[in-house]
Amino acid sequence: MTPASGPRDLWGDAEHRPLVTVARNVSTRYLAIATDAIIGLLLLPFNVRELGPSAYGLWMLTASLTTYFSILDLGYGGSIVRFVAHYRARRDARGLNEIASTLFGIFSITGCVAYVVFLLLAFNIAYLVKDPAEQATARSLLLIIGVYVSLGFPVSIFGGIINGFQRYDLNNAVGICSSALVALVNVAALLAGFNLVQLVAATTAIRVLTYVVYRLNAYHVFPALSLRPSLFQWSRVRELTGFSVYISIIDWSNKLNYSIDAIIIGAYISTAAVTLWTIPQRLAEVLQRLTNQLNGVLLPMVVDSDAAQKPERLRAIFIQGTRLSLASVVPLAAALALLARPLIHAWVGPQFDGSVVVAQILIGVVAIRVGSATATTLLKGAGQHRMLAFSNAGAALANVALSLWWIRRFGLVGQAFGTLLPVALTSIFVLWPAACRRVGLTVADAFRTAVWPTLWPIAVMAAVIVPLRDALPARLWSVAITTAAGALCYGGTFLALAVNRDERQAYMAKAFELARARRRVVAAA
């Protein structure tokens, strides 16, 4: 098919202002992350207090089931942005609409299948929730949440089109407004005396309404969007499947690795124990979201460098990406691990002291994941996605086996170690060496250049955090002050001593350039 040309306003102009686009998308992304983190920080203790540990744990248990439904998209969900961006680059409106219509048809069927699965789970809830008094509530929660999840499959096309046109800021803005509105409804519902089922029904209704906004935004960024049954093409299904099958393996593996824990805990211990797990899991999720935004930007650069056969550039991306990923996650992870006890005591109370060790282990998992994320991105974008998919699958199966074995003997700590060990072994001994070979580096040289400069400043940072931790009271403000002091100490040590002068000047120049671009975005707004 010959690419169709179109007016500039039909396709957007992000490629003419790349730095402004990056600044706009990254800034709003971090604003969305900060909004969710603050809301979660405030809402979790409020919800636990108003609902009680058992009811809140039941809510988290049923909600955790929804993460597995994304595997029903068979990897097509991970293909949306890639194919939208591809046909946008070709200025091929018909090709893009055929891709979108084909995916919309696939996801409409998937949504129906998803709700059937929700029905089966709801009416067989006794296998997941052992307490008969909680089974009716869990059944109602699944039927309500299932509406939101099932509609989300076809609606994801609109979000994918927006992202494919590099307007992540629109999706981020909708997410911020939705999170704030849901939080307000949550608080108002509980203060009005709503029970758990009524609360979930109210908040789910708000989330469903935001789907309308995503649709409006998709037609705004691409006015020529047309979703019609006549544009469904089996040739497009084959085109999509060739990429999505490996994405699906990676997605299934990630779900087993990082989302199955609440189900295992609920089945083998209790729903109250799910609450003890949810607290450190939330901390780990916030840390992951705050520190792993770089690698989404690196993927197209990796693909371009590999296609153009530029090994030196690929090697530089691997080294600098790994170093910057570690430099972003290591200080926060170290601070949270050292301050886990006062943080949890100040946040939700000393009765959750059993979550401290679990939090420290899960923080370690995040540090390893983020530190190896550039290696993962390189393997995915440089033609080794098959090896990546099967490695992740092996780690996921090992995680399930170890978790089932250790939770019986060691409880929540055993569950956490069941996640840590496979992730650490796969990242350090499989993915990292494979990435080093791909760019022509030895493991020792890559460690010395990319990893070691980010690790040794932890000693200097700990020398600041530990005395402050012992001297200040267990309050959120003192944890924040101590974390900030430690992070500043780490950053100063890293820039002053861990990297050479040329690298330090390059980092500072890029930081100033991005800051100027962000100011232009604010001024334009």
C-alpha cells in the first residue's frame, strides 16, 4: 500500500519538537506518578481504618485478580503503540485505521471472554476465599470490577492511538483527574457509611466514565480515525501476531513474577495477611514507577541503532542507560530499605511491623529490576526478544514454585524471597551477560563502567541516613527529610567522584537542556 500523505495537523508535529515533546510527556508522567503516590499514601491508612484489615484485604485480593486479565490480549495490547507509531511515520491513514479496527474487533471479543471468566470466578469464589462470610462480598466485587476490566480491552485502542502519536500527556492528564476524582468519591462514600460493595461500585463507575474521555482524545489527536467492521483485515491479524506472541510471553511471565503473591497469600494464609503484604508492595510499586521511566524512551533508540548497525552507539546506550537507571533507583531504594521501619510505623502504625522485612526484600527486587531494565530493553529492541521471553517465563515458574514452597515454612518473608531469588538470578546471570555479549563488552568491564560507580556512594549515603534515623522521631516528615538528605549526599558523591569530568559535564548539559524545554512547555500552556 502506498503511504498516504496528509496535512501536518492530521499527523501532529512531535517530530519537529522532539525535546519539547519529551519534556511534556515525561513531566506529566511524573506528575501522574506523584499524584497516585500521594493519593495512595493518604488513602491506604484511611481505607484500612474505615473498612478494617479483613475487608480491605478482601478488596485487594479481588482487585489483584484483575492484573491477570491482561494476558487475555495475547500480547496484542503491547503491540498497539508500536504499530500506530509505525503507520503514523508512513503517513498511512488507511493502514492505521485497519490496524486499529482489527485490534478493536479482537479486543471486543476479548472483553466478552473476560467477563465470562469473571462470572466463572465469581460463582466459584470458594476456591479463592476460604471464609464463607466473605464469599458473597467477594462475588459482588468481582462482578462489579469485571465491568471496568472487560470494557478496558476495546477502549485501550484509544489510549494506544494517543500514545502512538506521542501525546502521552493527554493520557497522563486524564489519569490524574480520574485518580483525584476516584479518591474524592472513595472518601465521601466511606464517610457516608457505604459498605465495601457500595464503595467499589461508586469508584468503578467513575473509572468507566473516564473511558469516554479517552475516546474523545483519540479522535482529537487523529481526526481521520475510523473504526469500522469493514476495515478488519485478517492480513493485519497475521502482521500483529508475529510480534505480539513474544510480548504475550513476557507479559504472562511478569504477571506470575509480580502479581501472583496476593492470591497465594490469600489462599494459604488469610485475607488479613494480604493487607500486611499490600503495604510493602505499594512501596515497591511506587519506587518502580518513580525510577523506571527512562527505558521506555530508550527502546526506539535501540531499534534504530540496531537497524543502522551502529554497535558503538548501542554500547553507549547500554552503558549510560544502565548507569542512569541505577543512579535513579539505588539512592531511593537504599533510603527506603534503611528507613522501612520508621516509614511503616509512621504511615500505618506499629501494628504492621511484620511488613518491614518484606518491604526491604521487595525494594531489593525493584532495585534489581530497574538496574537490569536497560539490558532488557536492549535485548527486546536488538533482536533477542525470544531469549528474553523464555528467560522471563523460566523466572516466573521458579517464582511460583519457590513461593508455594517457602510460604508454608516462612510466611510472608518466604513469599518475598520466592520473588527475589528468581529475579536476581535471571537478571544477573542470564540477561545481563546476554546484553554484554550483544554490545561486545565483557561482564567485568560493563560492571566496572556502568554498575560500580552507582553502588559505592551508598556507603557515604548510609553514613548520613543511619544517624538521622536514630535521632529523629518515627514521623513521615522526618522520613522525608532523612531521605532527601541521603539522596542529596548520594547525588553529590556520584557526580563529584563516581563519574569523570566529561561525563559530569554531559549530564549537567542535558539536564539544563531538558529544564529549558520544560519551561517552554509551561510558557506555551
